[in-house]
Amino acid sequence: MWKVVVLFLAAVYAVGLGIPGGISDTDANDKNVQEALKFAVDQHNDVNNVTHIRKVTDVIKAQIQVVAGLLYHLNVNLANTNCSSDTKEVNELCDIQTDPKLAQSFQCNFTVWSRAWLNDTRLTKHTCVENKVNLVKIENSE
């Protein structure tokens, strides 16, 4: 009987905490997730030859995976801002681009590996595809 109880408690514990190495959904507003997302977007803006930096318009999905550290799996939408790439970092003055010639939207998947005890954060996966939606609202004049 005690074996059944132990197995039951182990199953409840594993489901409650998530399986080590397994991917779990997480709150996109969590401080650590936001830091990982900021790191990913800053890296994206640094490595891409863009004229205007991009910022997050929507977090589609945020997941976390416990490995030798934490892997943050982030699926987000990015859009060009009115800040030139010389700005280097998105700030409160960077608004979504409204010029139809410059407005672009991208769906991106980032994987950020964080090992806090080593003070080490890396962008290990980075893929983006352009969304084929018009970001600029066109007024209907009748």
C-alpha cells in the first residue's frame, strides 16, 4: 500500500513542478522572462542590419525549461519603431513605425539560455519571418 502512496505523491509532485528538462508555459510578465526577452530583442537589433530598431508588440507564447540553467522559449511579434538603429536600445520614446514604407512586422522565436550563477546569458536560437499584415491603420474617407 505504501508503494502506491509513494508513487501517487511522486506523480503529483512531478506534475506540480514540471518534469525536469520539460518545457512549461510561464507568465510573459514575469521579471525574469521580461529580462530574457529584452536580451533577445537587443541581440536581434544588434545582429540584424536594420535601419530602425524593433520592439515587441505582442508575446504570443512564453515557456521555460530547466536545464543547466534556464532556457526561455519566446514566441513574439516585433515591429519597426521610429528610432534609428543608432539608438541601440528600445526606450519609451520609440513608437511603432507609422510610415507605410517603413512599417514592418515580424514573428520571431527566440531561445535564451540563462545561467545566473555564471552571470551568463546567451541567445541560442533566433528565427524571424515577416508578417504580411499592414501595421499602419488606413483611415476610411468617405
